[in-house]
Amino acid sequence: MTTLAQWLETETDDAALASVVLSMAAASAELSGVLREAPIAGQTGLAGHTNVQGEAQKALDVISNDVVLKHLTGNAAVAVLISEELDEAVHLAEGGAYLVATDPLDGSSNLDVNVTVGTIFSVLPSAGGLLQQGRAQAAAGYVAYGPATSLVIRIKGDVSVFTLSAAGEWLQTVVAAKVPEASGEFAINTARERFWDAATTGYVKDSVAGETGPAGKRYNMRWVGSMVADIHRILMRGGIFLYPLDSETVSKGGRLRLLYEANPMAWLVEGAGGLSTTGTIGILEIVPTGIHQRVPVILGSAEEVKRVEGWYAKG
Ligand code: P6P
């Protein structure tokens, strides 16, 4: 089986970019071991303070950020680190060609119940500054810490999946992931229905109507509450993920963060043939206004995303 290092040799001639991906993979491999034994070490509890998002930080949020920072600090190609867990951007290697934006441990509220969590990362040319459109990404990926530890990565071409072996090697298990154009599965937190806008309400109502509704087919609903888990399912078998702007999140611009959640996931989903939108604009087109900016996130199977966009177009 092809290793991640072998794949990088054929996927890019940019040794600096390849080294950034390898550093994130090494950090994730280390984190995989930490997470596997976290309950034994009693590390799934809260760290006792909050991050810039005002969210209670779990001990492992802080530990995960430290592990990523350690692996990137040693890499001369990384000029800047932006992290969900750090209020400000951290300047690393002077003259480094790339900037990394990361959510070191996404979905950490699931740690206490042993549900899949992940590390999400976006790689951008440092020359473009901190606030670049997602379209400018040089690479993006995530690692899902689930039954298997899977690294999903895209540079400019196809989306590949690597699985961490017991020997600590990343072995290619999917060559080119494809999001099926059609799907009968949607992912949304339906407990927020009372906050939804008309477009979200209309799309979900049409979907729940099933065979007798406008979509003319049966839908199923899945919501893990861990973005990496929900997006991995969509990348592997199709579906649509919705965290739309709603009356409760509108004041903050949305729930999920643009630089290290929405952009990397949009890069991956679009690289696998899916679509991504806020409802009205493609996620990768957004010009960021801040490193922790939040945005609405709708992405997945093209047919379903277009159905949602149709609802937004009705106004
Ligand atoms: P809710 C996890 O906290 C996260 O940032 C994403 O991983 C996940 O998709 C979302 O929030 C879940 O949000 O409102 O359903 O708890």
C-alpha cells in the first residue's frame, strides 16, 4: 500500500508543502495515541478555562493544541499558526512559506462519550496574509479519531484517505474519494428548528416529507455533533451537512469557524465533487474579516446543496 510520504512525492513537487502535511500527520498520530488512553489518564474532563470562543476548554483541547504547536514549531516551512485554541496567530519560522489554520481537536465535547473527534487543518501560502479566501488553500485535511484513525487530505487534485497502521504508518486506503451527487441523508441539529430561517425550514420539511414530498424520495437523518465524523460520512457515502445561520447564531455570523472548519471541509468536499455554500455564497469565496470568524456551513452532495440554494433563492 502507498504510504503518505510516497503519495506526497507524486502529488506535489513542493517539498515545503509536503513537510507541512507530514508534520500535521505526525501530530495527529501522536494525538491518536493520547486520545486512545485519555480515559485511563483521566484527561477527558474540562481544563478549567475557556477559549477565545468562550467555550469551556477540555484538558485535551489544550493538550492537542500543544502537540500540534510542537510539531509545527520544528518545521521551517510554517511561518504562522492560527488555532481555535489560541486568541492570536502565533508566528513561527521567519520566512516560512506556509500558514496553518487548525482546530486541533474538533468535537471535543464528545470525548467523554467516546465518539469520533478530529483534527482539522488548512494550509495557505503565508505570503497571502492571515485573511485569505478558502480558494487560496494549498492543501487541507482532517484526521478522524474513530474506530480507525483516518487522515483525509487534498492538495490540488483528488481527495485521498490514509489509515494509521498499528506500526504507525499512514497507508492509503482510498485513492480518490467521491461525494455521490445524489443522497437521501441530511445532517442538521433538528433541536434548533425554532431558530431556523425559511430556507432551512423549507428544505428540511421537503426532505422529511420523503417519497410524497417535492424531493420524491425517502431521507434519513444523521447528526453526530462532531463535524469531522459527519463530514467523513458524507465524503464516504454522500449526504448534506447543514449548520445554517439562524436567529440565535446570526449575531456571531454563524456557529462554525471559517478558517479552520468551513474552509478546509469545503476544500475537501469540493475536491470530491460536492458543493459548499453559506446558502447564498460559496464558502471558498468568502474574504475573511477575522481569524476566528464564524460562518454558516452547508456542504455535501451537489444535488442536495443545490436544493438548499434553491430555497435561499426564493428569498
Ligand atoms: P451542536 C463541535 O462542538 C462543533 O464545533 C462541530 O464539530 C459540530 O458539528 C458542531 O459543533 C455541533 O454543534 O450545536 O449540534 O452541538
